[in-house]
Amino acid sequence: MIDLKGRWVLITGASRGIGRLVAQLMADQGCNTILQSRSVGHTQPLEKSFIGRGLKSYSIAADLNDLDSVRRMLEEIDGLGVDVDVVLNNAGLQIAYREDYFKTPVEDYLVSFNVNTIAPAMICYHFLPGMIERGFGRIVNTTSSIALEPEQAGYSAAKAALDKITIDMASKLGGSGVTMNLTDPGWCRTDLGGPNAPNSPESALPGVVVGAFVDNDINGKIFRAQEYAGMSLEEAVAKAQTV
């Protein structure tokens, strides 16, 4: 298992749900964190708790549906003068459930693709060159196993597009020391998944982060978090490296 102690990790959607749990797990591993949410006030208590433990942490605001806001966020991160070695693109948006799916509005696609595809792709493209130059990096993009539900067409199409971008880019990273993989948290009781989901947010860990800790030769895979539920991080990574 790769030791990430002291490395900088960017976590999107870090203010609540699985993103918040991920931030806490990465801090437990000794990582320094950049915590994205739509308002710095949402993550500042978490940031302060990490700093109180002797770690470095920084809260940053961006609306992932506003691509100019994403660009400003990336510029702000560059201004910190740190090397971002791990990106966990956790943030996502399921915009609506359309029972009358023949009336799905164009806006569903526009917003879904901005948040779930274009923003994470921008983040990946921004940090990948530096990772490759340094010979180390880990990117984990969050996908969904949702299928055969035209009621959620915008969301599922946007996640499928993110899968394609991730797997295609990963094919270029062999031997670079950089890995780019996907994770599927499963259907969890979060703001996105709703109260009727069968899985707790906690069950997505450690599975959603195994891609950050795997060896250099693992690229373009989907780690389905529920397959690792109840495991320690070490056990989960060991399993991920044999699949």
C-alpha cells in the first residue's frame, strides 16, 4: 500500500456525506487536505480540526456548475504553492428524477455534464501534467452504476462520459507513476442518494479511496466500494491490487 503521509490531497464535495468521511480518512493517513465545497464556511470547521492535529488544510470554494468558478479555484490552488499529488473527485449532482422522462429538459444535461463530467475533467487535466513530471500521482473519479433508468438520463449520461474520459486517459499513463481510476460508492443514504438508499455513507469507505493507495501499475479500473465494506484500508487495498 502506498504511503501518502504528508502529501496534498484535493477532495471535492468535502463538506458532507461521503466527501467529508473521505477527508477524515485521508487526514487519518497523515495527508494534507484541500477541501472544496460551494462555501468555505462549509468546510472550515473540518479544516480547523485537521490543523489542530498538526496537519495542513485549506478550504476552497467553487460552484462546479460554473466553469469560471472552477477555473478560479484551480488558480487559487496554484497560488498555495503546493504539489497536489492526489485528487479525489467526489462531488456529484443528481439533478432530478423524471417520471415523465420524455419531457426531460435540456437543462438536466447541461447542469449534469458541468458538475459530473466537465468540472472533474478540468481538474484532472490541470493536475495531471505536474503529477507526470514529478513521477507520482493518484486520481480517483467517482462514477455510478446506475443503468436502464431514463428517469435519471442527465446524471447517468454524465457519469458514463466521465468513465470514458477516465479510462481513455488512464491508457496513456502506464509507467508514469500516475494512476487514474474510478470508484462507485454504491447507492448510499446521502443528499444525492436519498433516505431510501440501502447503504450507509460509512459503507462506502474504505472502498472509495483504494484507488489513491494502489500500486503504480493499476490504471483505468472501477473500484466498487461496497465490495470493500467492513474491511480495513490495508485489507481493501490488498484486495484491490489482486483484482
